[in-house]
Amino acid sequence: MEEMDTQGNILLFTSVCKDGKMFCIVLEKGR
């Protein structure tokens, strides 16, 4: 279950990166 959750998070993260690179950078620092 955790692996599936992680995959979903990665997909969401990727889509956010495509929409707003600045927000992507903030997320990367927050990880």
C-alpha cells in the first residue's frame, strides 16, 4: 500500500513541477 501511495505522490509531484517550477523547487526543499 505504501508503494502505491508513494507512486501517487510522485505523479502529483511531477504534475505540479510541470505547472509551476517555483512551487516544485519549494516542494523539493521541503522533502
